[in-house]
Amino acid sequence: MKNRLVFLYGLFVVFLTTACNTLYNIKTLEIEIVEPSTMSISSKFKNIAIQYNNVNSSPNQYLNKYDEFGEQKTELENSDSIASHIYFENFIDEIKNQSFFDTVIKLTPRDYSTIRIVDTINYAPYFSNDSSTENTLSSEQINVLNSGYFLENNTNPVHKKTDSLILNPRLGLYSPEQLQRIRNTTGAEMLLSLDFFGASDSRYFDRRLEVASEQVTNWTQWSFYSLVEMKYVLAYSKLDTVSWMDFAANLNQARNVVPPRIDAIYNAAEISADNFAHNLVPHWIQVKRMYYSSGHIELQQADELVANGKWIEAAELWKKQTKNENKNIVAKCMFNLGLACEMEGDLEAALAWVVESYHIFGAKNEMHAENCTEYIRLLSTRQADMKILDQQFGNQ
């Protein structure tokens, strides 16, 4: 897949900061590494189509009510419908940013403002107490059952809808003909459908604790379809809560320290979209790393090389100092060599250097032991993550 090797093994330095403690000069830098997704999409799906299919587009009689510092209110803006489009567009942008798929195709949105969802499927035979007549639900039927129950019970329009869409027993909101048309016109192997988006929110002020808070909860349901097998693969519901909190001496101050309500709803939609995109595909994250600095002349030169991203040249200077008679310098340089190896993608060598650095003093130097132990944990986690990434990128 396009850009996958760069994505998998790449590692960026973002910026460098310095700190000092009584025992060591420590420099801290932020780097970007690839983190595996919590969900796994088969690497055979290289091209995907995504469609806005939100059945909750019209005002919802439950979700349009909110708590405003103890006062119950009903909104007129239908803000969660606007938020659903913000969520959808940000999700697509973030999926594209991660370059996991070769192509990402945005389909024309479907309008459900006048359409209600109807599930006419008779599930009684599948839940019969008579084992001789009981039938077994297929995975597709289970997806339709879960999806239909969720959509029917969470879509509560303020105004009565005049049209109906009867769920397909195998494919839910789509017909076989619609999926085939998408496959033929886009060449996509998978379809992601945003079937539901709803947002509920509230703002509170606790006088006793002098704390103001705001909370937005986003409810989403996505459907995943294999356009190769013409199969409903997964109905996935997700609940995502975004919160703000700050000190406030009184109610007037509370209104000012948390975001305006509509801003919070739209901002939460962006955050939830990024969260789900990161659940779905491997993604870049920023992490902090530390290394030791020193007044030693050659090690000062190494600092300059690191600042310019010349890790191999810096490693040569550090390795030379591993023969130094000063154990402090040896321990620092071995630790730094671990970071240089990580930056070059050799996690096994990185671990070996940090372990060796730890054993220079063992537990006798508490601060150094803690630094080594934490870095060993981080490197071990990255090793485990790389195995998962290999699977997610189809390298195993």
C-alpha cells in the first residue's frame, strides 16, 4: 500500500527542550511514532468509500434538550446535525492524513430528514424455546438486528416523518443493488457508512467545590461493508465523551471559563472524529524521550548533532565514550545510544544499550535506575506494537 513503509518505520523529531536536576543534565525531545489501531481492518482493503448516512439528521426530541447550569432548556438550532457533518468531514480528513489506505472516496450524502427507519424482520424463530425449530442468526443478520434496534430506539424526531425505509434483512440501510453500484463506480473494496450521529451536552457549576464543567457526549454508529463479498461485516456503536473543567468562584465566572455551548459541541465532534479515526487505522502520535547531556567537550558536540537530526554521527561520539573511565559518562552514553538506535528503527539494539546502561550502577543510583526502567518499558511496548503493526500493514 502507498506510503506504508515510510509510515511504519518513519520517526520524526518535533522539538527539543532542556531540563536540569541535581544529578544529571537531561534534555527532552518530542518525537512522532506510529501507534497501532485498536480495531483491525484487513490489509486486503486498500481502497475504501465512506458515506454520510445519518438517519438522525432531523431534530431529535431527546437530544435537543440540555442542562444549562441547572436550568433545563430546549435548543432550536439542531446543533448535533451540524456537528454530524463536522464529525464526518474531520473523520475523512484524519483517515486521509494517516495514509493507511491507497484511496479514500467520499460518496454523496444520503438525506433522511423525512425518512424513518422501519425494521419488519421477524426475529421470533431465532429466539424460540423449542430447540427443534430454533434457527441460527448469521453474522449479517446479527448486524442488522443490532443496527436496527439502535437506530429505531435512538432516532426520535421532533416532527413526524412522512417516508419510510425498510431495513434489508442482510444489509440494513442498503440494498444489494446499491452496494454493487458503489463497487462498480468507485472500485472500492470496503464501504464505511455513518448511520447515526447524536450529541447530548450539559454545563454545570458546583458552588461547594467552585468548579465549572461542560460535557459533550457523542453517540455514533458505523456500518462496515465488504464490497468484494457484498457482505455486512460489522455494525459498530461508539460512545465518546469530551469534557472541560475549570475553577470558578461564582456562576458568572463559570459561564466564562468553559467554552460557549455551540463551540463545545462542534469542537467535541472534531475530537471524536480524530479518536475514531485513530481507533480504525495506525496513526502518528507525539511522545517524549530524554537523553543525557554533559559538559564533556565531545558530548557537547553530540548535542549539536542531535539538534540537527544527525543521530548516527552523535552515536559515534557516544560509543567512543563507552570506554571512558568515568562511569557516569559511560552510563549516560549507553543510555543515549539506546535512543539513537530507536531513532534509527533498531528497537532490539536500543533495549540492549539501555539494559547495559542500567547495570553500570544498578539500583544504587536511584534516578538513573528509574530513567532506565521507564525507557525499557517504553521500548518493550514499542516492540510489541511493531508486531501488531506488521499484521495491520499485512507484512505477516
